[in-house]
Amino acid sequence: MTVRPGPAPTPVSDRPVPSRQGSPAASPASAAATAAPPLEPQLRRIGGTPLLDLSQLLPRGGALPGGGRVRVLGKAEMTNPGGSVKDRAALSMVLDAEARGTLTPGDPRRILDATSGNTGIAYAMIAAARGYGVTLCLPDNASLERKRILRAYGAELVITDPLEGTDGAILEARRLAEEAPRRYAYLDQYSNPANPAAHETGTGPEILRQAAAGAGAPAGSVGLTHFITGLGTSGTFMGVGRFLRREAPGVRLISVQPDGPLHGLEGMKHMESALVPPIYDPGLADEERWAGTEAAHAQARRLAREMGLLVGPSAAANAAAALVLGRELLAAGEPATVVTVLCDGAEKYLSESFWDEAETDAGTGGGEGA
């Protein structure tokens, strides 16, 4: 079902994902959420995703002349059951809402949020499994595949102005929540602390463990030295970054944003021109970098054609930025292990025209825009 919104108002100024690999750190939300009903089998598959080696796209495969190595690794979040990193945050927020009594099984209230697509898909999958209705405010420029997946799960879509992007969807979700508080449970992924908590207690520990220079790592490898990923809600960067700042303070934290307010990187935010998520803390990053849409599209094609790895544009932007960083570290002769997040797969974007473009930059590792 698709609903067209009414006029938007004027803007006003952890539960951790259950891990298959150990117990999460304690947090207020996680303590409360222990009383939540058992998870359905498909939801227990969320998390525990593999770390893929992208280093073959570096010169000499990342090998340094002196025997050291630069590794670039991608956390393959498209292997979550809903197909993206957002499964973690959505499950965390739903379970947290259940623990707090905001949602209860059989509750007539519907889950409500704004989304560019992936969190919405995760909500819709989880809502279908746990018996909730879900209403999602979605910009009209979200890919056709995303809309079809959401409708397949039975979600009600409120389509918003594509020119307003996710900000327009956020304002519409706020309006609906204010008008009908008894109809909707507004989870608000941009403000909800259970969003970054999923990554602080799940994704971050997984990355630190998987990136260790132990058995299975190539000779000359070192442990995690850099974490670099893009900003949308900022939940992934904030949660992983807080965990690493506490447990591995020597790791350099690098955030990535689109290089301008008009871009084609669905799910990513240009913070200077957008509604800044309340969960975002700009002081956490040691460095900021910028991603160009065309460079990301070129990287997506290269990952598909040279590695057999189909990822979406924001995942490709992350990979591009990580590979640029990897080349810089190689040039400096500095052994390193760089980890980024492959947010989702390409199946939601196959109708996009950039896949058909001729590859004129076969050597790209992200280009100038990343």
C-alpha cells in the first residue's frame, strides 16, 4: 500500500543484536531487553557476518617491499537475512521498544520510521516475523527494488518528495507520530540510542576479533589500524567507533560523507546540508573524507567485474575510500589493516543505469571523489 503525505511541518530546531560469537557488553538498553520474547529463527541469523579481503585491488595485493602488508577488509553486511547492515540496528530498536513496553506482541500500534530503504526493509522483515504492522516514510527516489521488497513484506509506504531526500521523510514521520500517537510507535532511528548500541556491542567486537593478525591472516599482517565507513544515521560509525575508542584506542577512526548535498549515494548523509541525527557526534572521528557518486559507481562495477562481489552504491563508496587509504599507506610503506563496511548488496539497485556504463577507469580504487 502506498500513501501520499500531507504537508510537512516546519522542522523544529541496547539492546544489542544477539551475537553468535559471545555476549555483548552491558548497557541500559541491553539489560532491559533481556525480558523480550525469544527471537524467531530467521532473526537469530542477524550478525556474525564475514570479513572479506579486498586487498587484491591494491598494487601488489598490498604487499610491502620489506615484507609487511597493507590489508583492506570489508565487513559483508549484505549476508544478514534482510540484506544489509541495518538489520542489526532495526532488531536492536524493536527489541528495545518491546523491553520498554513501547511495543508488545499483538499491539495494534504500527512501527513507524523514516528510511531511505534498508532500515525499512529490516523493520518490515522483523515486523512480519513478530506480528507487527509497519508504516515507512520513504523518498520517492528510493530504488524500485527497495519499494517492491517493502511491499512484499506488507509494509505501508508513505512516499515523500524525492528532492527533500531522507530529511523530508523524517519530517513526515514526525508529523504522523504527532498526529496519531496511539496508531504509531515511532522508533526514530536517527535519535534512538539502540541504533549505535547494536554496533557498539555487536559489529565492533566482531571487527576487532576478525581483523586480528592471527591464524589465517597473510604473512606480514598486522591487527586493526584503521576503521573507515560512511555516515547516514551515523549509527554504525558511532557504535563501532565508541567500542574501538574504548577497547583499541590506537585505531584511527575515519568517517566518510558524500562530497555534496546532491548525490546518488542512497543512505548516506551530507551533514552540512542535512538534518543532523541527534545520535551523531562529530568529535568521534579522527578524520573526515568525502565520497563522489561517480567514483562509487565505478568502484561498484570494479568489485563486480574483478572480484565477483555485487554491492550497493554506499558500500562501494566505503570500499573506494578504504582502497584510497590503503594505497596511501602502501606509498608510505606503513603496514596496516583497514576495515570498512559493505552496507548492502546490489540486488536493490540493479535497475540503476550506472551498471551499464562502460568502464573507463579500470584502475580506480575510489577516484578523487572518495
